[in-house]
Amino acid sequence: MTETTTRRPPAPSPAERAKTIASRNGPATLMPTPLQPGREDARVVPVLHHVHASGSVSVLLPDEHPLVTSTRHTQRGELAVMFELTDQAPVELREPVRGLLWVTGWLRPLNELSARARAVSIADTRPDPRLLDIGHGVSLLRLTPASLVLADSEGTHSLRPHMFSAASPDPFCGYESQWLQHLESDHSDVVDQLAKHLPPELRDGRIRPLGLDRCGLRLRVEADGGDHDVRLAFSRSVDNPPQLAQELRRLVGCPFLAQAS
């Protein structure tokens, strides 16, 4: 008997996908660990959050928030917490969450000097007027990571901080949202042509653009029986717009591909 093995399309590494989600800086919550069952009210939405390249997380909280006051009254001056970052699709889907990144570690407040230095480093990457409120009603706290967990359509993966730190975000991370929104609103015919790459049983569903990275294009099929995510792989890894355009023409079946190559 001959065994057949189903090969998954190539995808960026878990660390790269985690770094990409962090770079998008989607909605986030913070919660003490362990979280007691039924205590959804323990989830805290920071005033501002930022995941640094090292995997550490900066969060801004009101001075009087229990997480701030609790850290100042513990023996070590820190609390065990989990930070949850959500990766949301840039187009309106009935199930908009594409992935989750959890960072577990130790949360401690920073003194005034360290807080202002860290605020400056955040502003260099992501300017935000709320950073000016540090020391005026809000406190900046640092989460030092012990471990990270990524969950997305490719699977669930545990990461050590050094793995996250060494990874780079996807080269198309910066304009993936605008590109997918443009594809959805102005080029629905292109999305329809991509249906030929889907399993026959999925082609009757509503096909939506879900994600883009250097390894391929992801589609969401919204069907009566549920949602299905499908990755369409490029023939090679790409890292610039001309290469991306060529691979997209290849997927669509553009008759002028040979002339454009």
C-alpha cells in the first residue's frame, strides 16, 4: 500500500508570524495569572500598548488602577500577568479574528526617568499623544516576557523570547490592510478567479481576502457550514511589490504573465 502525505503550503515561521501580529498592534487586553474561571471582568484594556522588538510589552494604565497599585505592594514589586494581542482581518468578516498572540511574564511599574526614556523609544516607532500623559494621571509599566504563544490558522506554537526577538515582521505587513481592502472593494473579479484553486466543495461559499505574506495569499470562505481558511502558495518567497505582482498574476492565470516576466 502506498501512503500519501498531504503537504501544507509553505508559510512564514511561527516567530515571524508572531512578530507580524505584534507589528500590527491590534486590540489588546491584560489579565493577572492565573485567571480564575468566570472572571472575565479581570481583563483590562490598557490606555495604550506596544510590543517591543525584544518581546517586552509597554502598557499605559491609570495611576489608580488595581494592577498599578498591586505591583507597588508586592514583595518583588511585580505581578504575573498575561497580555493578549488580537490580529483582526482588515476586511469585514463575520469572524474577524485571524490570530492571537499571548505574552506571559512579569509586570512592573517604571520610575519616572525610565518611563520617559521608554516613551521616547515608543514614539520613535508609533507616535501617540497619550504618551505625553505619563506622570500626569497614567503610569507606564513594563511586561518582561517569560514565554509567548501564537495561535492562528497555521496552528498553535509556543515561542521563547529570544526566538521572537530574532524574527522580523513580514515585508508586506505595512500595507497588507490597504491592499486587501482594495482587493475586496475594487477587484472582486480577481477574488472570484482565485476560486479555481479551492477544493470543489468550497467554491460555492463567499470568498473573501483574508491575509497576505511573503509566502502566499490567504482566503476566507464563508459557507453555510462554517468558515474555512485556505492558503494559496506563491511559487517562491517574495519580498517586494514587483515580485508580489508577478506571483498574483500567476495565481489568477494572467495570459500576459510571460510578457511580464
